[in-house]
Amino acid sequence: MGINDLINFDFMDPPPIQTLISAMETLYNLSALDDEGLLTKLGRLMAEFPLDPNLAKMMLTSVDLGCSEEITTVVAMLSV
């Protein structure tokens, strides 16, 4: 979408700054954002999933760990 500065973005109904910062910190901790606040390759992959960021990262990481079936079951149960 080409939005690089969420803090100064002109939202119609802006979220509280602390909420936005907390969300960005969470994404950074999941390696979805880099040091400049831009999406990483992993972040772009996570955005493809219609899931919470934590669950999307679980799904992607499970491929490398060879436990995709098990994690898919866990994510399905957590998403109900």
C-alpha cells in the first residue's frame, strides 16, 4: 500500500498512539518489521494469512520445523 509512516498517517479515525506503538512492537518482536518499521519478507508472508500475527508466524515457522500438521490443528483450535 506504500504506507511507510503509520504514526503520522492521516487516519479517518486514528487509533490511540500507544495502541499503534504496541502493535508495531509486537510485529517487530515477531520479525515482521525491520529496524526502520518496514515489513520484512516474513512480515509480507504473514500478511497473506487471515490470522493474528502470532498465529501466522506459528504457521510459517512450523514448515521449517516439520510440524505443519500439528500446528495447523493448534491454530484451528485457537481460531474458533
